[in-house]
Amino acid sequence: MSGFLTGLECGRCATFYPGDTPRALCDCGGPLLARYDLAAIRAAVTPADIARRAPTMWRYRELLPVREDASIVTMMEGFTPMIPAPKIAREVGVGELWVKDEGVNPTGTFKARGASASISRWKELGVTRFAQPTVGSGGHAWAAYGARAGVEIHTALPVDCPDLGWKGSLINGAHVYRVDGTVGDAFRILSEAATRYGWLNAGAGREPYRVEGKKTMGIEIIEQLGWDLPDAILYPTGGGVGIMGMWKVFDELEELGWMGSKRPRLVSVQVAGGAVVKAFHEGLDECSGAKHVDTIAPGIMVVKPFSDFLILRALRATNGWAVGVPDDEIRHFMAWVNRHEGLFLSPEGAATIAGVRRMVAEGQLGPASRVVVFNTATGLRYPHLVDGPVPIVPGSGTIDDAAVARARTAALMGHPDPQG
Ligand SMILES: Cc1ncc(COP(=O)(O)O)c(C=O)c1O
Ligand SMILES: [Zn+2]
């Protein structure tokens, strides 16, 4: 047996399940976290070894749950760029700001990381049929990695999700169910079917391996800053898998001796009225009482994340924060960043920049702060958010003064925020 995984530990009751039994949740219903022999990893590998490896998330192979290299299902995901964005930093009032751009991953989102880690490990354990509830991007990633691995994916999403969500999944050969209801309805209906048909429910936090893929985002930030820390990491939070993953891996890196006891402040950004933001500021240990909100950023609107108590613990343990942003601020920063930095962020990514601005206004960040924000998906997945009166020129015609004037008007209007 190879690999450094020792077993799975319940995040709720701390029961430990050693070895390689296929198990998604604790007997108590709590979420499971993968544990490793960190002393053995420390003896086996150093950051200098890692620096020589290929630029994918699998460069952190020892900290990932797969036993055999042959089990790895990869499309070279991860090790995404940290793009310095000095104009954004100036605009929102912080010292330095990097955009960790997950949009360059296969299928255009950070979901590639969870899909790669999870499908690799479950297939190694002999599990080949999965249910993936989604607002679009998760289903597409699982469908793509499922196709590569030759396993069966069932995905359900609300009918009003962007077309690419179901079309991307379909083209990869997944079973797609479009639900005429909310994302909550889609999750419930697919979970019931998963139980009925014996599919593994791979929804956020409901199995232990997606978070292992996502935690590599945290290692990368530290490695890409030369094993240094930013002051804060703003993460658009839905199921909270990325926040949990980064929190978990920072503890692992400290135990490896690759970082000290100081942590970047982990910050959850959600739509205004978001469940995690509400619970954080009300001092609660779990989310309760949040309502569904219609938004252009569906990835950061989850009424009750499955592992809510762990997300809140991660925020508080790192002296973190939580901030809600309304759609008009998200539209504003999608427009502003496109026009001034050339980056087509997802609405979820743009929300983090609105979040930085709000934290500066609240005195939580300032001109000395070094900040990393996550763009969790490429804006290219959201063409429905861009529109404008672009002139149609006949094939036999010319571009005249009137056409130029109309194109200029369109350039001003053809955007989520005409004032942006
Ligand atoms: C684009 C985007 N960003 C962020 C999230 C939230 O991710 P997490 O579950 O890690 O909180 C999602 C989830 O669907 C998403 O699609
Ligand atoms: Zn338990």
C-alpha cells in the first residue's frame, strides 16, 4: 500500500475510521476529513522537491488521498495563476491584491480540483456511480472528469441556471436532470434519487475527498508567494468546501514545518443575506433562518451548507470575517475589472472584490493589507450577463459615422454595469 492517508476522522464527533473502507459520512451523519501520516510526509518530501514538479495540484501528491499514481484522473488542473491587480488594489483601498484565477482550470472553474481528487479516490475504492447536485459548474466538472474516468455521473440543477451548466454536463455524457424549482429543490430531489438508486452523493461536504482537492488552493497561494502569507484570503462561499480545505491544509503545512502558526484571515463572501454571513455576525455555530435569494452569483447562495459548523469554525479560528454583497455591487465590479484589468471574472469572483471594498469601509482591511481574492470561475461561463445594442453592418455596407457612434454607445452600455 502506498500513499500517506491513514484514515477518515469525523468533523463532528471525532470518530476515526482507519484504512481504506469506502465511506462518505460518519455514522453520526457528520462530515469526514482525510488524515495523513504527516511525520512520514515530512521525512519523504520538501518544498524544494515540490518546486521541481509539474505545475498541477498533483504536485502535492503526498497530501492527497489516492493510493496509487495510476488511479489519478487528471487534466492538469490547479497551480492556477496569482494575477497581481494593482489597479483593483488602488480602487478598493488595499496595499496589494492578487486574483487567484481558477477560471483557467478544465471546464473553467475550481470545481475541477474537487472532481479530480474525488473521482480518482472513489474509483480507486471501486465506486463508479455518482450524484452531483449543482448550480451548473460542479455538474460540468464532474461530468468531464467522469467521462475521463469512465464512471457514471447524475447531475441535477435548476432550470434557470446558465445553459452551459446542463449543456456542458450533457456533452460529457452525464445524466442531466433539470429541476423546475430552486437549487434547494434540485439538491433534495437528487439526494432522494441517490439513496434510491445507490449512487454516491457527492454534494459539497457530503464526502471527504472533494475538500482534499480544493485544499490545494491554499498550498498554492503560500507556495506562489514564496512560502509567505497574505493578510487575508477572500473566498466566494457556497458549500464552503474551499474555506474548509484551506483551513485544514494550513494546519497540515504547519505540522510539516512548511509554515508557522500564523494564518491568513479567511473571509467568506456571499450574496447579501447569505447564510454564513448571517450566522457569523450573529455569533452562531451553525446556519439557521437564511432564505433563498435570487442572484446573478448562484455559487454563493446556499441556504444551509452541509458543513456550516466547520466553515464558521474556520473563519473564527483564523480571526476571519464574513461579508455579504448585493448584486448591483457584483455587477459593478464585473464591469470595472473587465474594463481596467482585462479580466473577465465570474460574478462570484467579482463579489470578492466588492467584499474587499466593504471590508475597507468597515475598517477590517486598509492600505497596508496584502489580499488574495478568488475568481472561482471564468466569466466566459456567464455570457448571459453581457448584452448591448451592437450595430449590425450589412455585408455589402461600410462602417460609417453612425455605426461608430452606435458601437461607442454599445461599449458603454454593453455590460453588467453601464456606469462601471
Ligand atoms: C463559481 C463558484 N464560486 C464559488 C462557489 C462556492 O464554492 P464552495 O462550495 O467551495 O464554497 C461555487 C459553488 O457552486 C461556484 O460555482
Ligand atoms: Zn461523527
